[in-house]
Amino acid sequence: QVHVVESGGGLVRPGGSLRLSCVVSGTGLSDLAMNWYRQNPGKEREWVASTSNPHYGNYADSVQGRFTLLRDNVKNTVYLQMNSLKAEDTAVYYCNALRWDVNTWGPGTQVTVSS
């Protein structure tokens, strides 16, 4: 069974940086599409970024140029490097692993951007 667990969230000031990690267990990372979403209470879950290979990622317009996906197939880990954070980036961030037979979500990690 495939599991994913996020970590790295916390409190950061506007303009600061955080790096979130998503560790995959139960299967290799290489054939998974890995996605990041975020959600605030009372709002729909919002897609943030996706990667299907180590060298390319897709990003929501709201984070383009500030967030970067890093994929380490050896460590079975995907990282979301978040720079120039804004208050509106505050949310619970979720990692999702996707394949024809896999659709697994992690428990989430809280990111709070506040002065």
C-alpha cells in the first residue's frame, strides 16, 4: 500500500522561505505523478504544483516563479521549495501521489505566513 507523508510546514514571515517534503513509501517514485495542493478552512482544495519527471513541473499562476518542485527518486521524496512567501500562501499543504492504480493523500502540513 502506498503512503505519503508531508513535513516542513511552520510559521514564516512574509518574504521568507520554507521547504516542504513529501516522502513516498510502498512504491517507487519514478512512475508516480506527484502533486501539491493547499486548503484553508471553508474553502476548496486548490492545486499548487505537479511533477511527473525530475526535470519539469507545472505550477499554478499564483505560485509561478516563487515555488519550485524538486524530485529525488533515490530518496523517494518530492520537495516544494517555497520562496517569497505571502500571507495568502497560508494553508494546509497536501501531497498527492497519482498513478493508474494509486491516488493517495498525505495528512497535510500547516504553513502560516504572518508577521
